[in-house]
Amino acid sequence: MKLIFKKILAQTLKAESKLALLRYKPKVIAITGSLGKTSTKDAVYAVLSKIAYVRKSEKSFNSELGLPLTVLGLPNGWNNPAVWIKNILKGLWLIIYPHKYPEWLILEVGIGKPNDMKETASWLNTDAVIMTAIGETPVHIEFFTSRKHLIEEKSQLIKTLKPSGLLVLNADDEAVLEMKSKTKCLVITYGFKEGANILGSGESISYNEKGIPEGVVFRVDEGGKSLPVVIEGVFGRNHVYASLAALALSSGLKFNMVEAALALKNYDVPPGRMRILPGIKESLIIDDTYNSSPFACESALKTLGEVFPEGSPRGRKIAILGDMLELGKHTIEAHKNIGKLAKEILNNPGDTLIVVGPRAKSIKEGALEIHPSSGGLGMNPGSILEFLNSREAGNFMKTFIRKGDIVLVKGSQGTRMERTVEAILKDGADKSSLLVRQDPEWLRKE
């Protein structure tokens, strides 16, 4: 019965969304990929919101229900039928009575299983599509027969482009770059490889006058012109890629590139995505707890390795890594590979690896393996700690953490690693605005 209600609800909201789009005729930007969708959405919003009335997908509004809710400007009704009925009535009122409606819609489009793209987004007519990255072992791959199958499903979004549309592709991901053959529309590429239309280089971590890391800085070259880009309050190449995607879109739409770059300096990065947070005992937290995948976890660990370069005064580096979910047959190998990398990053006395959850045991195994590249030694077993869940890890960290430590916390949604961050956050009173999954619906879940 519940499934039937959801199906009827989805079809009703989709029909209302189609009518709303016909009535108000906004320009539509759709973003998909296995990595970096949300960061890219927020970077694009930062640029567009400076020049127009824009609406973006909120939180995880990227599904069969989420997209219509964004188009109609309605909240999630969760398990409350009264709210859903009210939403349907509001959608009808939007169509019948003229409202002030956004000039641009920025839609994040996710898939979880075969045919999702057809169900989720085939009814859209887009002005631009941004394809972020797929990665070698994409999230949700367990529901597809192969990586190629998943890539083909995501590429279906390109078919929604209008003839005058713009396709923005990550040139550093070969599977994504090959999608340029799937359209006759204008294609703009971005990345760090030579040949990209929007070319990034010189990425580095910026530090304040006290030597505390505060963000990232890099250079962008476009058509013979070069400009610096500064992003404050975050770490990680994922935010650099998000910014490059936003600048590629700006280039394709003939926006002012200098103004677009300036708009990215303080763009609204959502919680749990490589945000820099102050921790207890004058520690520093890299909060990357929104979700996890092999590629994203690898990127986060490399960023941890780059903070406070070798020889600079610092505290310990601590990586707290939870399970990566929905990897199917790739689960053990992917976790072991993360462990091997963690061993390379956490290579100073006192540096610590903490694994959380049943799948993360394989991270520990990978870190302990003998690696020829590191002189034939695995990580010191005494530098690896193991916990069943994020609460246990958080309680332990309250007493383990020391002044000057820098702590990376990451894991898939189901591991709820934000609970570990909450335990060591300097100002717990601000947790509702600083941490991911603080809605009442999430807080009620165990």
C-alpha cells in the first residue's frame, strides 16, 4: 500500500512539475555523476545567484520525488500523508495562480538502480548538463551489472538537453570525457589535464598568519587568460573540481569569469563535505561525513596528507574512517586499498588510523599488509584502533585527542560518522548548523 501511494504521489508531482516548467519557462541546469554532485550544485548556485533569481535542489532532493519537490518549491513530507496532500494542493496553486518563479533551476540528479534516470529525469528539458566524475569504483555500483552499465545509465541525462544546450564534462575522468560523442550540443571540459577548456593548476592549501590551514587556492586558465581562485573554509580537490565545473558553465554561458571566480570565495559549502571545523583541545577537524566512496575517501586521505607538510610543526594526524556502503563485490578490495593508502599518509609517530564498522575491518587489514613501496612494512598495529560504531569512536576521541591534532572523519551515510564529529566539536551548541543530518527525522534514527 505504501509503495502504491509513493508511486501515485511521484506521478502526480511529476505531472505538476511539467506544467510548472511549461508555465514559467525557467532555464534548467542538471548535474549528475558518482562524485561531487552536491558541491558542484552549490558552486554553480554561488555563481548564478549573483546575477539572477535561482533555486537549487535542497539536501538530498535528487530522486524521483526530490526533483519535482525542487521544481515546485515544496518540502519533503517524509512519512506524513497530510504534508504530501498539502504539497499536491500547493503544486496545483502554483500552476493556476501566477507566482514569482526562479529564472534558473539547478537540479542535482542521482540514481540508485537501473532505469532510475528514465524515471527521475527523462521528463526534463535542460539548458545545461554537468557530468562530474564516475571513479573506478562508483557508489551504488552494487545495483548494476557493471561499471559500464552504471555509466550508461548516468549518461541518459544528456538526452534531456535542448538543441541549443551546453554539456559540461570532467576531462580528468575518461568515462565522462567519452560522453562528448553523445551530443551535438556545445561541449565545455574542465580539469587538470592539458586540453581541458577550463584548466586548473597550482592547487595548494592556504594558511592564516598563525599557520592554521583555512582553505584552498588554485589557478584557472581559459582561452589564454589566467585568474586565481580562492575558496575559504574547506579542503579538498572535490571543491576545486566543483569550482572548475561552475567556471566551465560560466564560460559556456558567456558570463564574466572574474566575477564568477570571486563568487566562489565563500560559497555555501553544506555540512559534512570537507569542511574545516574547530575541535576540542585546540584540535582541527576535517568533516567529510556526508557520504563516502573509494575515490572520495582516497581524495580525503590525500588532503589530510597535504596539511602541514613534512617538517612543519604539527600535532598528530588521525583518520577516522567508517564503512563504505553499496560497493557489492568490490567491498573488501576497496576497503583494503584505502587501508594501504592510509598507511602511506599516517607515517609519523603518533599518527593514528581508527576504523569504524564491520566493513572497515578490511581497511585495517589493508593498512597492516606488507607493501614493497614502504620498505616492506605494514602499519604499526598499535597505531590502528577499531570500533563498532560512530558513537563508540566519538566517546573514545574525547579523551584521546590532544592539542594540535588534525582529525579527518569520513564514512558512508549509514555509518552516521557525524556523531563522532559531534563528540569532539569545540562548540556543540552550533551542531545543528555545522553537522550533516541534524533534521528531526534523522535524529530520531538510531
